[in-house]
Amino acid sequence: MTVMILKRMTLALIGVAMAACASAPEPVDLARGEVAGIKISATVESVDLAARKITLKGANGHLETYSVGPEVKRLGEVKVGDTITLDYKVAAVVELRQPTEEEKKAPLVLVEGSDRAPSDRPPGAAFARVVRVVAFVEAVDTEAKTFSIRGPLGGLIQIPVSNPERLASVKIWQKVVAKFIESALLQVEPGSK
């Protein structure tokens, strides 16, 4: 159920970000796909509701205690033996095209949202963020099949190319429109009773 919430929310956020580019010319994708991702699981070893602390045991057997903020509303439902899983992903789409006038006026747009699992399901939460940025190409590495872009806040990011044959047409200082999609899914799976 929580996976469905995340997918629905991510699609809605992508839709909002794409609508901001509705008048954009037909893009030529230079890069598209998952850039990074990690999935980690830990077993609940203890829950201290009064102190709002939870101790988790990772796959390597290491114990770590965390403070749990007030935004976590259903901490009392988490029990010793439950498994907490975090699935985090970052994806990117970089379009080799000139930005629209609207994109030039707003070279950095952030849309984000979150949702919680319904009360009839185990505790869980989903978060998604879409960042659309107008950037310029600062470096091209044909051997490594990567290029580097610099955004409006000065940050530099290196991106692997999904279409290496298009790399030859990329010019230094050329403008691109990039969308970065970040999502996190946190699920509590009840342990055996």
C-alpha cells in the first residue's frame, strides 16, 4: 500500500514539474535513469516511547539508537522484532535543449510532497521531490561517457550519459534542462508474533 502511495505521489509531482515545461521544445534526452539508490533494512531491538528513541540492529549486527521526532505519529505501533526498511532512489533526466522563456525566468523549481500509510496498515511514509534546473554544460568526458553541468546556485554535478552517441554534439557552455527526482519509502514490517 505504501509503495502505491509513493508511486502515485511521485507521478503527481513529476506531472507538476513537467507541466512547468509544457511549452518546451521537443527534448533530446542526453541522460535518463536512476542515478543512485540504496535499500537498507534493520530490525527493531528496543523502543523507548517516553524518550522517543528507537534502537535498530543492522544487517551487520551493529546496534544504533536514534531519536525519533514528533512528526512520527505512530511510534507506539512499532514493536521489538519489526523490520524497518528504507528504499531511497534518485533519478535524473537531462534534456539537451534551450530552456523556454518560463524556464529562464525560474531556472530552479522545487516541488515536493509526502504521505503516510493509512491507519489500517503498518506504519510507513513516502517522500518525493522533483527539482527542475536550467544548467549549462561545463565539461564533457567522452572516454568516461559523462558530462558535468553547473546549475544556477553554482553546484557542479557529473552525470553518466544514457545515449553516448549524442555526447559528440554536446558543447561546453551549452544550456540543458535537468530534472532530478528523489524518492524515499519507509516501511515497518511487523515481526513474527
